[in-house]
Amino acid sequence: MATLKFYVRGKRNPSKIGVRFMVDGSTDYRLTTPLQVSPQYFNNKTGKVKHLAHFKEKDKLQGKLQRFEMFVLSEYNRTISRGGAITSDWLKNCINSHFQLIEKTDNNYLENYCIYYVEKLRLKPNDKTGGMGASKATITKYNTIKNKVIAFQNHTRKKYRLTDVNIEFRNSFLAYLLDVDKLGRNTAGRYIKFLKTVCLDAQRTGYKVSPELSQVKGFRVSVKKIYLNFDELAQIENTTYKTEQLENAKDWLLIGCYIGQRAGDLLQLTAENLKTNGKLEFIELTQQKTKKKVSILIHPKVREILNKRNGNFPDPYSANRASAMTIFNRLIKRVCLKAGLTEIIEGGKVNKETNRKENGKFPKWQLVTSHICRRSFASNFYGEMPTALLINVTGHATEKEFLNYIGKTNIDYAEQMAMYWNIQSQKQEKQSVLRAVK
């Protein structure tokens, strides 16, 4: 049976409170805690704070000792159930975890390695740009992971090491993200993937990790892909808006759905992005996220809008990308409402009170965000244009990533194959007829 007893050595005021951890007479470890007390207020025989009326902190200090005792015994039971070893280092880790004592330079701790990993991202060579440092979005992503780990530690009142990131940790962290932090399932699943990436980097760097790390997996839940089909784009195009503000938003939305770019890149376009090569007219830009330079042939619908505006794009909202997207997001909902996109469909939208995305059934116009431009382009032209060309425009890294982005299923692939075989069959029949005539 495991027991703890607290004690104070010496007469110095204050003195640190020590802890003696014993298991069945075979294990006996003694270490000090960061808690301090005057020796005159502590009873070494009982291992408790003396109940003296003039010592006002007695109940608070005794409560801290009791909580630490419960923590150690809980950790002991958990470690034994998993076949772990009880050592002096184990007890030291319990003290460090419970009282949140971490050497800032000890990267064996998960929080510290997350900080170290972000610093590495700032300095690593960037193969895409030829410069130094990962993108701002990537650094923000892993800073978020670091903050989630810190919040989880505060919630559990425990500091975790890299070796703690096992299946049990994954499940507890996931439950925290879903039930306490109220994140969406796909967001929580991505965070598990990002956390594993950090731990795998630690392993490659030479730090010890859990043998269960390979079994720690994130996940993705299939969600309804919202996009505007050609009929809906025609509804928007044929709707007249009373204000220039909404006409402006309408034209940006239509252009976005025909050029397939992220809103942050779309809303920064000017006449300077228009290029010609012989008889070809195209839009040339460098994508902010991927740093990839792309050239997009101007669609007739886009040309109509440019002609209407004397060869210019609609008025810009702001030089700041985030501000421009915020304004655009607000206005295109009104554009789609006015166009009659009121069909009730499944989807997710952000609850303004909780600032979390919630799934349900809503009028389609409420689900429209700036991201719908890129997805509409990819979904509408898939099957009509070679996938390689679409990927070159959207900037997806792989065909698998692209197909997942537009939500294609096995049924979709089967239908596309049926169409292909039907076309091939018609070609063969035509060739047979021509040979028979000859």
C-alpha cells in the first residue's frame, strides 16, 4: 500500500516541507516540495500543519498538502496499472507537475518543446520562397497548439512531458478540446495532428517520446461542402442591387467563383494583375499562402464585369487583407439573400455568442462565406476541365487534397467513370460506322 507523510527538517523560518513516499516497505523516497512553513507550525509526528488559532494560513496550507497527496496517489495508481516504474525521478516528476515547476530550458516538457518548435519554424529554410522562416499562417497554427497545451495543463493542473503524449493523453486532450474548449470536431482533429507533428519533430531531434506516439492520430469528419453552382451564380448575376456597395460585393463574388482564388488574394486584385499574351488574356498573381505564382485565363463572365467597370476590378475594401475579408463576408450574405438563395440546407455557421461553429440546418445565404469562391470554382469545373489544370489554379498540393476539398465520394468517381466509358463507347461506335462506310 502506498502512503505519503510530510515533514519539516531544521529550524530555519521558513523551511521547505518534505515528502516521504513509501510503498509496502520496499520503496522509500524523500524529496522536498516548494511549500514552506515555519517549523513551529508543523507537527512532524502527524505530518500535518498544527491547528493554531494565530496561524491564519493553516487551513490553506493543509489543503495544498492534501491535494498534492491525492495527486501523487492517483498518479501512482495510474502508473502501476500501465506497468510503469516508481522511482525517485517519478516522484520528482509528480512534484514538478503538480506545482508546475519546469525548467524553461528543459525541452523534454511538451510546453517547452512547442515553444522551441515555433522558434525553429521562424528560422528554418523556406523551400517555397527560397527565404527563411515558415509562413505566418504556419507559425500562428503552431502557436495556437502551444496555447492549447498550456490551457489543457492549467485545466488538469499538471505539466506534461513529451513521453506523456500517448493514447490516454490524446483522448483526454481531445475531450478537453471538444467538451471544455467547445471546438468543432474537425478543428479538434486537426489540433491532434499538429500536436503529433511537434512530437515527431522532437523524436527526430533526439528527444524521448512515448512508444505509443505512432498510435496517436488526428481525424477528419466529413462535412457538407457548400458551394454556388452555375444556376445560383446566374441568379446572383441577374439580380439588381440598389446600392453600389452590394453591386461591388456581387461582382467580387462572381469573379471569385470564376477564378478560384482565396479571398485574401482575390480582394487585392487591381488592373495591374491583368496581362496579355498574344490573344490570351489572363490574371497573374502570387498567392499569399503558398507564394506560388499563378496565371488564370479570364473567363467570359469575368471579362463582362471588367468591361462594365472600364477594364478595372470592383472597388477595393481595404489594403488590409483581414479587414477586406471581414467586409466581404458580411456583404456577400446580403447579396445571396437578395438573390433568393434561401433553401434550407445542412451546414455549419459561427454562433456569435460562443464564437464557435455549430452544425445544423440553415438558409443557404447564411452559410455563405468568402471561402465559397474557391470551392465553387473547384466544384463547378471539376469534370469539365482537367484536374491538373484546376489544381494549378487553386494551389492544392495534391490531387487527393483537391478531391477531398470539393468533397468527392466513391459514387462521384463511379459516375465520372461511367461518363468516360460512355464517351469512349460512342467514339468506338462512330469509328465502326466510318469503317463500314469505307
